Amino acid sequence: MGNISPFCTCENLNCPLHPTKHNKGCAPCISKNLRLKEIPNCFFNLTSNAEKRNGDSLEDFAQMVINCKKDYT
């Protein structure tokens, strides 16, 4: 599908909600994450060592951001 945004950094191509799997863009992923109180996978790409995170929760993302900030100070 040609529905992927130029800013998309999601590398989880196996996910059925990935924009390449349908014509609805990021909306299904965002909707799922809002419902589960999670952060979309692509947001974790802003942090270092994203692949080592414990999960996708708001708390997991906050901890990754805090740890990332510590790496730069």
C-alpha cells in the first residue's frame, strides 16, 4: 500500500496495523495504543536501545526517555 507517511519510522512490518498492510495510515495503530494506554512502537525509535524496552506502556516510554536523557548529560 502507498499509505505510509514519509515520517514513518516503524520497522515492525509484521504488525497487521502497520500502514503498509491497509489503506488507513497510522489510525488503527494509534487507536489500539490509546485503548491500551500504550505508546506506538515508532515513538520508541526516538530513544536509544528501544529494542531493550520492557513493554509499550506509558511508563515504559517515560522510563526510556529518562534513561535516554541521562545518556546525554
